[in-house]
Amino acid sequence: MPNKEIKKEVEEIKEIMDEIIADTSVPRNIRRAIEEAKEKIAEIDAVNIGAAIYILDDISADINMPDHTRTEVWQLISMLEAVKEKVK
């Protein structure tokens, strides 16, 4: 069972994801991938967090992604990697 600190970090990550999902300037396929990654981290364990990181890493190279969103995706990956280390 994850501690409060990890849960708080995951909630912050979900909030950033929600902002990207709500941003209509972001292509639909990218918003869909962010939503899929968000669903993965609902269950806080190393495997699901790893899957979410993989999804985000995969879309980070999308040429249609706005630059500000790419920066946010990289930030999400970094935050998820930190959470994954704590969960292990």
C-alpha cells in the first residue's frame, strides 16, 4: 500500500495529465494516450507506472505535439520515474 507522500505525488501527476487532456490544442491521439497512461497509474505499482512511462515516452516523439505539451510530458515521465523508484 503506497504511503501518503506517493499518493500525493500521483495526484499531482494526474492533475497535470487532466490539464493536457483538457487542452484542445493538443492532438486527439496524444490526449488519448495521456488518458491511457492516467488509467494505468490508478493502480500504484511499479509495473503500471512503468507502462505509463512507456506510453508517455512513446508519444513524446510525436511531431504533432505542441512544444509546451512535450515539456509537460517529459516532466510527467520524470515524476513517474521518481514515484516508481519509491514504490519498488
